[in-house]
Amino acid sequence: MLLGSTLFVDKSRDRLRPAINVFLKDQQRVAGYAWGAAALAYLYRQLGMATRVGSKSICGCLTLLQAWIYEYFPLFRPSQILQAPNAPRASSWVCHRFAGGDDARQRLVRYRQMLDEMLGEDVSWTPYGRDAGTEVLPSLYTGVIRFADVAEGYDPARCRRQFGYRQTIPRTMMVPKDVYRPASCSTYIVFWEGSMDQL
């Protein structure tokens, strides 16, 4: 239930992808997997797919995406409650359910207009505070976040500014050797230099 309807949501809404079932065979190992990294890799892939022409919906852990939006874009924030010091940041936002219909369409038009009119000052570039770099240790890992058939590049140097560090131009990551899309297929086939394990 948690995996199929929260972390790895696809367009079926409640079914689990077969690639994930492999990780559930040995119940003793399930708690040892990095499900957060897997959900992040899956969300990155889904965001890429949602930006393609003709895409009409988005999949992945949308709670994670929503919490990220609230942190960085104050214009879209709901009210916030005080929480325990070690509680997840996402649990501090008080979200309200909205009805569909004409009201939903009007909200969508309003949100699009707000996005079009946004300025640099409307973005919270340091959502974790000005001195977050002293409290949050920089990640030493740079490479690929991989889960099942999903592999996405991860480079914390691309977001140094949000932790109060000086932003530099990050290096290029994960350049494919070749990419093509057969006429009979709706997805691209990507070839990498070496195997996924080597990446």
C-alpha cells in the first residue's frame, strides 16, 4: 500500500510496478533498503516525463514534490504549524482539500498567472536558513541514484546556494553515449558508456 500509493505512484494509482516486487521477496531485507533515495530517483524520472509534450499527468511521490514547492515558493505555501524538533519538515504544512469543478479551473488559472509573474525575490533560495551550511553537513556523494530500472544523476554541488554555500558551475553529469526513440515506441532508449553498476 505504502509503496504503490505513496512512494512509487504511477498512472494506475494503486498498483505496484513489477520492478518493485523484486525488492519485496525477502522480507528481512526490506527495512534495510534506502526507500527515500529510491523514491527520489523515481520522482526525478517522473518529473522528466511530465515535462514532455503531450504529457497530461504526473506520477511519483507528489507529497515530496509538494513539500519542496512549499519550502522554495512562499507564494504557494499553506499555513504552517509548530512541530517537534526532529519531526519531518513536510509534516508542518497544513494543507486543505479543494473541490473540483469550476473552482479548480479558476485556481489553476490563478496559479499559472502567479508563476508567470514570479520574480527572483519570490523564491526562497535558502529555505533552511542563512547558516544551514553549519548545521547540515554537505553530502560527499556525487553520482547516480539508482532504483530498479531508474537511474538519475545526483550532484549536491548543483544546489549549494540553498545551504548558504557559494554556488559554482557544477560539472556535467551522466552524458549518454547515444539516445534514440524507435517509431513504434513512446519512450526513448538510452545507451550509457559502461553498465549501470559502473555508473
